[in-house]
Amino acid sequence: MAMKLDMVWDAVSVSLLAYVIFPFIVFIATGSQIYFLLFVGMITTAIVVKLLKILFYKHKRPKGACDCDIFNSKGSAEEHPGMPSGHVATLTFFFVFLWILSWQNGEFTSIIDHVLFIAIASLLIAAMGMARYYKKCHNTMQIVAGIVVGTVIAITYMMLWYRMKNHLRK
């Protein structure tokens, strides 16, 4: 049973790749600038996380951390910095960005649409956080920090996007 659970948590962790690749493929297929911005934002989030891990290098991963990179490989990671969780930050960026975009574009026609989107996004982010916690790649504080970092970067990106769009219209 434990082996099957490990496989589930590994699959959840690796699923981040799909979220990163998706906007790039949509951008290539459609030329939509917003999907390019989403892709670049996710890469930016990963870079910011790397910089924060350098800054908070004393916040190590929990004891027993193993196979914590994006491909669930590289062995022991106990001595590596873990603040904040990059997986959680990147996934949070993805969903907050899409939520703001959908809200601004009037794609939510009712409060039920908002609640449903937020519920599904929250479940997927929670699943990623649980996977990272279960694999001992992060503690609770590092996971919560990932949520905060992803949210702040998404809001900042969207504010810049709408400012730039409005400036170009003038």
C-alpha cells in the first residue's frame, strides 16, 4: 500500500510539468500573448523560488527528503534549501493567474463559476502540497510560503499586464 501511495504522490509532483508545458503549447498553437505571459510567469516563479532558496538557505528540507526535484530523482535532498516550495508556488501562480484572467474577461457568469474554479484549484494545490509534504520534500511552512509566493507573483504579473495593455491603448 505504501508503494502505491508513493507512486501517487510522485505522479502529483511530476504533474507540474503538464501545467508548465500547457500554456507554451497553447501559445505556439494560437499565438495568444496571454498564454505566453502565463508561461513566462511560471518560469519567473521558478526563478524567484530558486533565488529565495538561496536567500533562505538555512531553511533545509525535512529529514528524509528524497527525490525532490521536478522529475522525482536525484536522491537525498535533506541538506538542500526548501523555502519556499517551488512546486506549490508554480501551481499556485498558474491558478491565480487564470482566475484573475477569467474574472477580468467576464468568463465567470455566476458566483457558482467563481466558487467552482476556486474549489478545484484549491484541491489541486492542496494535493500538490500534500504530495510534497508526504515525500518529505517540504514542511508546512515551506508549502504555505509557496502559496504566498505564487499568489504574489501572479497578482503582480496581472497588474503589470493590465497596466501595459491600458498604456498601449492610449
